[in-house]
Amino acid sequence: MSFLRKKNLLPAAMALLFPFSIFGASNALINGQQLCTSVVGDTLIFTFDFAPNDTIANVQVWIDLNENLNLDEDLDYQFYNSAVQREPLIDGGYDDVDGMRNGSFTTPIDDFYPLAPAQFIFRISDSGGFTEAYLIQLPLPSPFIIEGMVAEPPNVAHLLVGAFEMGDDSSGSPQAKFKFPRLKILTAMKNQTDEWREILTLTDSTGAFTLFLPAEFPETWMVYSYDMFERLKGYAPPKPQPVFVDGHITGIGLWYIAANAYIGGTVRDEFGAPLEDDFGNPLEVLIGLSASYTGMEMVTETENGAYAFDVVPGEYEISVRSGLPKYMLPMPRHEWISEGDSLKDIDFQMYHTDAEISGHVLLTDQPLGDVRVFAFSQVAGISMGNSRADGSFTLPVASIAGEYFLELNSENVPPGFEVEGGNHQMAHSGDTDVVFRLVEMQTAPSILDVVDIPMDQGRQVRVIWNRSSFDRKEGWMGPVITQYSVWRGVAVNSPVSTDENKIELIESLNLLGNRLTEAKAGAQFLQADGRPMLWDFVATIPATQRERYAYVAPTLGDSTLHGIWWSYFQIVAHTDWTLENYASRIDSGYSVDNLRPPSPIVLLNVAQDGIELSWDANTHDDVVRYQIYRSESPGFDPDVTANLIAITGDMHFKDMKVRDGITYYYRVEAIDDAWNATFSDEVNILFTEVTLAPVDALPTVYELCQNFPNPFNPVTEISYQVPCDGQVILEVYNVKGEKVATLVNGFSKAGKFRILWNGRDDYGQIIASGIYLYRLRAQSYTELKRMLLLR
């Protein structure tokens, strides 16, 4: 099989050599000489002299592998032929340097193929014969040199060896500054992006090589080898090696690996017919090994629609490179191959384009041209195109797929901008209104809102923020947000002693993010610049490429009717680059206790000197006080001026300003620290003064007397006596044994007592007619009697 056939192609930069027609070439010169010697990086001036009645039919460029300045098509390597280029030489329409058609055509070559040492033959042919010019290209002298050997197999000449500049990564990122570029053997890449370069050479007869790198500064280069001229059969290229160059580096070894597996398949159209490009050339198939092995590509061509690769075990991406504008590219295939595997059915089907998807690329609201847009479909494959000067783009697609996944190539986006809503959209064949709008990147997160959490007990807010523009998945060239930290600030009205409180003083708010590694939840930092602020580290949130994030953050106090308790927040986005972070602007908000306390359940009891009110402890622990309201009329509305009789923090109160024979109505208001308030239901009780017997007539025994009158409606009197001081409980029950009312429950002195009961329960509700039991308990004494209520 063939890894790479002698190609009728030229590097992209070389394709600009011959954009015009040339007539009757009688001479060809490079820098004014038929035999020119230059170094890598020199600008070459290529000149043709011609007669007006001659027409140039073909231009070819060969690598003179046997270095004899004599073209031998069986030994030398052709990598450009104008007859099969997409833009071949045609008669007419040219414009040379001086703009005159005067028998001479001149054009500069400022980015020639960076292979050295090497010899090149330029042949210009027409109907009358051909003429040639010769270029000997030498390495640019430099103190930065890489020397090595292709050790396996040994003693193989003319193996291509190259080095990619990987860049000086001083950013602190563990990743390379520039991604490892896809290797395109037939494309001159030297200084193409001004960010990385490629230097090429060939092995000699012993397999040795020498690379002269630019004499600028030490940096890391990736050294690789490739069998460009088909010197080896059944071998896979070696794994590229990173080399840090700070002078003359020797002893670099590269080992080709004997292939022990096979990948093959076919490339056909939707009807099963083999395909060729517009010039009748077979299609190229690329196979890319996973990064765990090489990260580089091998290329072959189809033959009657079939292709084949000899490979080593590993994970591969296999794709088709097509010169067919009316067909969609098939989606790449990913395959894992083990030793001895023979995968023969990795087939590709290419679909004819019969529909379009169109739209616009806008920079804010202005059209933006020359931006690449892709359309993907698992069914039909891939289509791509660039936006025009008016921002419009048109992607030819196959209608068989229906839905397509569109992507704007982020590498074509101007610096400082990103696609609003993300680089991806869904579209259908026939859609005409797809818009990719570019907006300024927001490197720092931006807080959208700080809002109270509804229906809670306060002391917390939800902080909502937009992501940083660097909140992306790994793999793009730039910092990647790994997490966000949430900081809470409180204005400081008086000086803070950093020694006493162990609070660190920071010079600038932007330094908060750098303290994250040493901060734990609750760690505090005092801002020195601007107004004094005390900053608490609250939490970290992992970055997950969401458009918006939210976190429920605690506050130190709630806002009430008496004033707002402001809490200030800042979000810091942290990257995978050491100490690189981006802080949002400060925003503020406040929390509110939205929940009222539960309504108190009030119990009433007549004591000897007043009416006792009691209620259970509130289940909301933020209740700070209770207010007691009283009226002599039922159904009253509590009023602070007219009805408020007491304020207490306890769960009980004795109303001693009462008169005998009056029914009193009470409501208790529970108030929490946010001034939320809830009233109890109205309860009432008839107060009857409890009288003590004279000291000389103190009873000597316990006794519970029969109530009078009996039956009764609505009031009855219950008398009892106790011979000594102590706890006394007098309660009323229904015939089911359920307690209805507590008439007495507390400490009592010795004496005789009488109590009036108005036929209401502990909640002030009128009870129904029936038989009721009343029981007295004091010390070890217990007595039970019956009474009848008739309504």
C-alpha cells in the first residue's frame, strides 16, 4: 500500500507563485540566476522571460532527491504541477509586478517550503519544449541545533524529519501554549500564523539528521519523522518527541515501528460509485493516530474507491479529504485496533448536496466576513464555508439529513469576542435565518442579582451571576475557568484590629481570589483600599460551562421595617493558570425573614390575685417578645394604644388588674426579630375573686364540695379547701375522660376557696350540654365529682 503518492500538489503559499498566464518561456530565473543558492526564510524572486507568441502550458516543481540538478521522474519527487491544481495557469488576465505585458513575468516567493538542505528543480514547459531553474536551499545558521538519528530501521536516506515550535509557556498553565498542530506534509507552514513555525530536513544515507532552528530564544520544539517519499513499506511513523532547545542538542533518537495491523475500506457516493475530484484525481484518506501515540497524520489515496493503511495498535481517527465541492464530507470514524487486527470495512459514503443552510455572522450588529461555519450531520456528514464581506454564509447540504448541528469556528473569531449564546446552533436544510452574533467577551463574571430566598426564616440570599467567557472546556487556547469563589462583604464602621481578630489585611479587592488556596469557609480579609470592607470567604462552585450560576449564600442579618441590612457580594472566577483570576464588580442585596411565627395557643387560669395566661414555647426560635392585649368585649381588634397591657419575653403572664365577676377577653401577639407578628385566637375567662379563710379557721382536711347550682347554666361555683400550702390542680373533664378546662394549676396557700366556671373550655369556646367531671388534686389527695350543664 502507499502512505503518500507523489502528489500533484503544492503548499498553499506556493499556489500563489503562478496566478497568471505566461507565454513562450525562453528563460527561468530565481533571484536573477538560473542556479540560485539561498537559506530558509529568504524571499525568492521568480522570473520568466517569454515571447509574445508562446504560451506556457505547464509549471512543475520537483525535489531533486539525487542532488544532481537533473530531473529524474523515477527518483525525484514532484510536489507541484499546475496542470492539476485547482487554479492552473491559463492564458490571459495576469498582472506582473510592473503591470506591463512586456515579455517578462516576475513574482516574489516569500514563504517557500522550509526544507533544507535540499535542491529544487523548477521546470516550465510549452509546445516548443521546456526550460529549468534550480534552487539550492541551505539551513539558516543558528546556535540552536537539534541533531539525531532515525535508528530503526537503520541507514535509510531521505526520510523527512521536522520540528514544530511549541512556544515558550511562561503562563503557569500545565498545557502547552499552542496546541499541537495537525501535520500537513505538503503545506509549507513556516511562520504561517506568526505563532509557531516548522523546520524540515532529510536524513542522510546513515539515517542522521540536523535541524537548524531560528536563533532567537530557548523554547520547546516537537521533533517528528515521516516517510514522505515512500522509502519504507509496512512501517508506522515514530512518536514525536518534545525537545527543549537552549543550544546544541544531540542524541535525539527516532524509531519507526513495524506495522502489525491493517485498516482499509472504501469511499463511494450514495449510489455506491467510486469518486474522483474535479481534476480526475483520486480522493485522499487521512488517518490520525490518537495523542497517546503520535498525534500526527498519515495520508493515502483511494484506488477505484478503496484505501488501505498498515498501522500499529492504537486509537485512530479516519477521515476523507475531498476536492468535491458538490459533495459533503463524511463524518470521521474513530476506531481502536489491536495487534494483528485487520479492519477492512471502514467505509465512507458521500452525499451530493441538493439544499442549503444560510445565515449571517455579525460583529455586534455589523457584518463580519471570512469566518468559517460548519454544518454537521451523523447521516450526511460535514459541510463548511466562510462568511462573505456582507456577513452572509451559505452551506451546501444534503436534504436527506434534515437537521444539522451548526458550529462557528472559534479560531476565526476576532480577539476579545465570543459568540452570543455559544458557538452551536441547530438548523434544518433550507433554513435561511441562522445568525451567529459576536459580542465582547466578559472575562470577569458579572453578578445579575442578589435576591432574598422566599418563604424562609431569613439570613440567606440567592446570588446569581453570568459565567466568565473563559468558562469553557479544556482544549481551547487560553485560560480555563475551573471554579468560582463566593465572597461576602460587610461595611466596617470602625477600625478592625487585625492582630486581635486574626484578620488578614489585603491591599486590593482583586487579591481576594489569590487567597482562595489558604482560605476556609468563614476566613476573613480586610480591604484596605476604598471604603473599609470586611470580606468573608463563603464557598467555591465548580465551573460546568453553564451560562448562569446561582448560590444560596448566608447573610449576617435580616432587613426589617426598621432598616435594611445590606450584604455585599463578589464572585471570583479562577483559572487553571496559577494566580490568574477574574473578579466581578461588587453587588449588594439583603435577606428578609418571610415567615410569621406560629399562632400562640393561650391557656387561662384564675389565681387568687389575678388571671394567669400561659402559652407553649414558639417553634420558631427567632421570636423575641410577646405582646398581651385585653378587652372586656368579645371580638375585639388588638390596638397598641387601647388594648396593650403587657410586653414580655416569657411564655406566661399574670394579669392582676382585674375585677371580680368580669369576663375578660385576651389575645397574645408573637413577634420575631424581623418584626413578623402573629396573633393568637381570642380566649376569655370569668374572674371570681378567690378568698382565703381566716387563719384561726384554717381547714384541717382536704375537701372538694359539690358545685352549686347543679344543674347550671351558664355559671356554677365550685368550692374546695386545702389544709396546707402546696400545688393545687382543679380540672374539668367530659365523660370520655378528655380534659375540657383547667380552673386552677399552681401553688396555693392553705385555706378555703371558691371558683366560678362559665362553661367554656381552655380556648374560650362554649361547650355543649351534658355531664362533666371535675377533679381536685393536691399533694396525695384526689377527689372527683359530677355536674350537669343544661343549655
